[in-house]
Amino acid sequence: MASVNPAIDIDNTNEEPGTRAPLVLGGLDYAGVTETVCAPWEAENPPKIWWLILAAALSLLLVLGGCVNHLLMKGVGVWGNNNPAYWGWPIVNFVFWVGIGHAGTLISAILFLFRQNWRTSINRAAEAMTIFAVVCAGLFPGIHIGRVWVFYWLFPIPTEHLAMWPNFRSPLLWDVFAVSTYATVSILFWYMGMVPDIATFRDRCKSKIGKIAYGILSLGWTGSARNWHRYEIAYTILAALATPLVLSVHTIVSFDFAVSQLPGWHTTIFPPYFVAGAIFSGFAAVVTLLVPARALYGLQNLITLRHLENMNKIIMATGMMVGTAYGIEFFIAWYSGVPNEQFAFINRAFGNFWWAYWIMVTCNVVIPQLFWFKWCRTTPWFMVIVCIFVNIGMWFERFVITITSLCRDFIPSSWAYFHPTGIDIMMLIGSFGLFTTLFLLFCRFLPVIAMAEVKSIMPHGDDHH
Amino acid sequence: MADKNDKDSKLVGLLAQFDDPDSLISACNEARLAGYKAMDAYSPFPVHGIDPAIGIQRSLLPFLVFCVGFGACFAGLGMQYYTNAADWSPIFPGYAFKISGKPLFSFPANIPVTFEIIVLSSAFATFLGMWGLNKLPMFSNPLHRISRFKRATNDKFFLMIETKDENFNRSETESQLNQWGAVAIEECRQDLTDNQLPSWVRLVGLLGVFLLMLPPVMIFRNMGMTSRSPRLHVVPDMDWQHKEKTQVLSPVMENGEYLFTDERAMRKPVDGSIARGQLEVDSEMYRGVKKDYKAAANSAKTNARLVSASIEDKEDAPVEPDQADQAEDVSMWMTQFPEGVTVDQAFVERGQQRFNIYCSACHGYDGNGNGLVNQRAMALGANGQAQWTAAKSMHDATVKDDSKNPLGRIFDTITNGRNTMGPYGAQIPAEDRWAIVAYVKALQETGIQPATASTETDGADEEKQTDADGGSDKEEKTS
């Protein structure tokens, strides 16, 4: 059995023509992969830092819980939403989190269909991140509807007394379907992908409760070739379904804006631009999470520098797409000849929210350019800083889109400035607590890396894929 | 396993271990060539090239998913059509409502939801179909009892040839497996003594099912029952809001005084304010008073209606501004229908319908004053349980007499009430009140009369339908 956790970075980022760069380092064999992934899970106690972060995350979660409770007791007036900015931070946070929630399915579905084998060691964590981000995202529109306890009116549930149905011609309803379908399919995909690895946990587990829990969760998986046959077909089908799905989700989220008449929202560029932004922020979030996680759990041989570098390249590419979209928006506003549109964009850049606009441009367009330098995209601590900036920038992008357009609508007499309240701010921060708590629990109790998939791409006697 | 008695356990197959995927594949190929069919390979990851080696047929799963997705496409479109564009209702009514000027059903607007429904259903079909075809979950499997087999999810590869296979022969198969490169061979035995679920599992299961059944049973029980206690308000803030309702006392301030000095919570409109669309300056249309009738009196009356303040000071006295007018001057009332009202059959039919809704309860469908309310009230009144003035018959001489009770006055009776009859102006729009007037006149022409009524009717032999026409025609003549 291979020794576990050499925990040093080996540079596998150089291209050697004619050879495939190795994706699993440190000379790990099958058992070595299992050992590496299972070691942190089998450890008697998680590392101290895990507890520290968990404590911090739980206190933020408490803040979030308190805020939601306060909101339910008092009503949506506790937010800074005003007339005309009816959509305040809740929608900004929603789009922000949904955007982050795109990377996971993208990595597991689209990169799978493109046969990008390097996805195997990051897809599990990225999918988990997706699901937890969608949980955070779902929270905001959920509590934004005012009467949360009748949230089920969002769905076409036949009722005897209501005799009403949702309006299927509204983008907001499309959104309900898109996000809930996305959450459901992501969970199915995630869980299905995890079953063989949970079976590994079942077979290694020592505690009685663990045996029962993992035994049930692994559904009696044996790894039979007949099962694998159908499993792989199912995996491919799910990937094929999830690929258009993941593109549709942020497209439909962008319809929430684009189908309205408001200058600055009413544009056809929104769907592709939102999707590019979502991938951009999602990958940045994956890098931000995986760099500390691999250091903590000694996964450097599986999540190698090459993996990180690949993601950074995608971040840079999508960042430039987003930058191009910013430019095109200005061009179209000018080219359309519509004064309202032109005003909306000049107001974005130089109006009273100019600061938000320039934070956005700096973080999303300027800072990722650092990834042109190899050192920047292969130095873990540095790329985390860049990625954090990217996500700050992406939050501000949604802020700029939502708030600047709403605050300057058609009637100048209703123009106003938007001020968030303390609750707004605490909810945003608190949502990170929810996200981090879920992610830490995932790291502790579930297989962080898709062991079976990693093993399947490891070279053996005849290497054909 | 091995020390178990042969009687207690049954041989299921021979499990051979291999150390790498390639030797597994070659062993599978050998086994297939040797004629074995009931066999399966186990590996920690999908080993490519093993399907043909074992002879696995391509799964039906994609076809299944396609069928479900195809069906979901129509189900999704149908659902949207039924809920948003149809208003017929087999069980739950559809709800065809126009919104934002959008068509009730148009493909572009219905694509996103249809797409999501297809994806969702197909994903479930894939997920459930895959597990179903794999016969999972299956928690009882003799393989899980073999400790060596635990490495099938880690780093080792196994081939099991089952006793089911017709070529299976305990010793011969073992030697064959050895020959094909097995690293180790073990018997896989099913424990026959232990094939019962532990008894506590059943107990817990039963208890769980019982507990799960409770809520729905309770709900259905309550749905089929009537109850005298008020309904449960889980979240009460919509049902009991922090606001003052109409017709209640003014909120009290901390010093014990009423917030509003007139002690009501309702605020009156500012003096002289008129709600949108209720200016109603046309006295003929809205009050049944001739335009050229004493302008002064008219405007005084208008003001009395609009400026509620002065009247409402003496709230206790019911307001009957018409009493005096009526006694003084019948000439103020319109004797014909106002401009803008065309009396035709449809109009009188509308009047009939409104009359049946608003007036028949007291005056009866034929206007004889024998409506149900009236009958009951008279019966109660007869033994002193109520005080009731009989609802007048429309055929009563005074009511019928055009000179004493011209059209405008009937209109006014409906609008403001008369004597003990209450006003209906607030419920019935002016056009409908005129329609009722037309119908009342038509009724009077029919000659359906109470025993005591006068006989001065013409056209009593005509049918009611034509009468309605004749009646209104007559109106126009008289006017």
C-alpha cells in the first residue's frame, strides 16, 4: 500500500508533447487512492482547524437563523428594499449563489461529455458545492415571497379551495421550475455518483452506526459489472440532461431581468452573459474551496496543480467573456439610439453607484488578467486571493444590474437611492455560514473525491479511453 | 463461512480474486468461452471492455428514459394549457386568465417550463430506472459476508461463477478459475439459518408505518367533519392584522382619550371630495329628477348627498331627504327614461333579472308583494313576533299611478328607499336601476294581480314575454 499524504506540490503543469500529463501523482495505486481519500474520514478526530471553522460557520448560521426569524415575524420591511428598488439584496444574493452553483454540474456534466478526465478528482466537491450554493440561493427568493408558509402556491398543486394556478407565462415562475429542477437533478446526480464511494466507506467503516448508515446509503452496491454497465449509461444520460439544464438555469434567471422592460435589463445578451458569469464565479468558488481543502486533507496528489491551473484558465477565459459583455452592453446601448438605454449605462458607470460599477470591473475584468502569468495560476495561496476578488466582483455585478436599473426607472420622480439595512448585511454574511457548515459536514462524512472515477482514469495495462 | 455446516448454508457460487483489471477481463473471456453464463465480475470502478467479455447486453435504460421524456413533453404542455388557458374542469378548475396582454397559450412562453419538466422527469426515470434494473437497493447479499470481498470497492477485482450455471461443477470450475489466473478462490455461501429479518426490524417497521399513517388519517377525518370551533390559524398575522377595521371605535391613546375625537376609527373623506367616477352630475340619470326642475333644490340635494358632514352630525336620525320633496312636488320626477338609456327587450330582460335578484325576496317574482321574506315576516308579525310593514305590491294603485308615482320616483325608491324600504343605490348601478324600473312598469302592464288589485289593465291576455315589450313600449308612449 502506498504511503499516504506526501503533502507536497509536484509540478505537473508542463506539457510534454506526445504524453499525457499524469493526473494522479505520488505513485498512488488503486489502494493508495482509497487510502488518501479515506484517511481524513477515518481519522479519529477531524483536525483542530476544522472545528474552528465549524464553530465560526455555526455562529454565522445562527445569525442567519435569527435574521430569517426576525424577517418572518416583522415582514419584508426589515430589508432595505424600497420603492423603486423592490428587488434589493435578496435577489442579488440569490443570483450570486445560483451563479456559484453552476460550476459543479458544469464540471461533472459538460466536462464529462467532453471527456475531460481531469474533472474526476474535483467533480465530487464541486457538485457538493453546487448543491449547497443552490440551498443558499433558494433561501432568498423563498423568504422574499412574504408569506413563506404558503410557498407551495409557487407550484401547480391542485387545491380545492384556491381554484387558482401559477402563471406559466411569467419568467419568475420559470425560475421556480428551473431552480428547483436544477437542485433536484444536481442532488440525484451527486448522490448517484457517490453510491460506489459510499460503498467503499461501508466496507471500511468500523463503527456500528456508520455501518448501518453507509450500508443503507450505498443501497447494497457490489460493483458488479452488470450494475456498472447500467450505472455508466445512467451517468451519461444524466450528464446529457444536466448539460442543457445547467445552461438553462442561469438563462432563465436572466429572463427574470431581460423579459422586463426596464432599461439596462431589457437586453438579449443577458442569457449568455449570465451563463458565462455563472461559470466564472462558480469556478472561482471551487478554487477558493479546494485549495484549503486539499492542504487540510493532504489531497495534493489527487487535486494537483494541473487541476487548479486548468480551472484558473477557465476563470480567465470566462472573465474575459464577461468583460466583453460589459463592453457590448455599452455598444448596444449607444447603437440602439434609445436615450433611456444610453442613460441607464452611463448612469451605471458614472451615476451615483459608480463605485459599485468600478469595483465590479476591477475584480472581474482586471484582476483575473493576472492569470496570464504562470506563477499566478500555479501558486495556490495567490490564486485563492484572485478568486475571492472574482467572487466579490461577481456579487457586485448582480448588485449593479439590479440596483442601478431599478433606482433609475422611467419616471424620474420615483428615482431613489438604495441603502441596505443591517439585516440585509447580516443575511448575506449568514448565508456563508450556512454554506460553510454544509460543506464542512460534507468533508467530514462523505467521500470528498470520486474515488471510483479517479481509479477508472488511472493508467493500467491497456489504457484506452 | 467455511466452518458452517452444509445443511445451514447453500453454495451460491465460486468467487475468484484478481489483482488487476486486465487479468479480470481475460478470465472473463475464458469463462465465457468455457460456456459459463451465470457469472458476474466485481470491480471498484467500471472496467472498460468487460461488457463483451461477460456478454452483457446493452441496457434498455436509454429507451425507457426517452419514453418518459417524450411523455413529459406532452404532460408539461398539457398541464400549462389546462391550468392557464382552459376553464373547463373535470376535477380542479383550470384558470384562464389574461395577463399583461399575453396570449393564454403560446409556445415561446411555455417552452422553459416544458423543458424543465422534461429534464426533471427524465432525470428521475434515469435514476430510478437504473436502480430498478440493477435490482437495488438490495441489502441482503451473501457477497457482503465475505471479508475478502470488501476490497471489491477498494482495489481488487473479482469474478463469481454461480451454481445456477448449468456448466457449474464445484471442483472443475475451481480448477478452471485457478488456471485463468485467480489469486484466490473462495466459496460464496448463503446462510439459510439467518434468512429471517430480526424481529425488532418488523416491530419498528410496523410502528413506523403506523405513526406515518396517523397524520393523513387525521387530516382526512377532519376534512369529512364539520366543526363548531374556529379554524386553526397557524400564522395569524394575515387573519388578524394590526389595523382598525370599518365601523369600530377609534383606537385609544395612552392618556385614555380617543385618538379621533369623533370616536370612530374610520376617517371620512374630506368635505366635498368625490370618488373617481362618481361625480354623477346628471340628475336625470342618477337621481331621476328632471334637469330643468328648480336648479336650487337640485343643487341643495346634490350637496346634501356629497357633503356628508352636516348630515352625519345627527347620525341617529335616518336621512330621508325625499320625504319632504315627495309631499310637495311630484313634478320634479322624470316621467320618461333619461337620455342614454334605450329601452328594448334586452334592457327589460336585464331589469327582470336584476329585479329577481334584488327585489323578489320581498316583492315576489310577480311583484305582488308576496316574496318569501314578506311571507315569513307577515307570519311572524301575525303572532306579534316581529314588526313589519307589508312590502307593497307593484300593482298597488298608488304605485302604479303614473301621475302619483312617475318613473323618476320609482327610480328614487330603489336608490334611496322609501318609508320602511331600505335603499339599494349602493348595490345596483344606475343603468340597472333604470332597467328595473322598466321591468316594474312591464310587470304592472301584465295584469298578474293580487285578488284585491284594481282591474284597470289592458293587454292582460298577452303573453308575458310580449308584455314586457308592450310594457316598455307603452312607457315610451306615456313619456
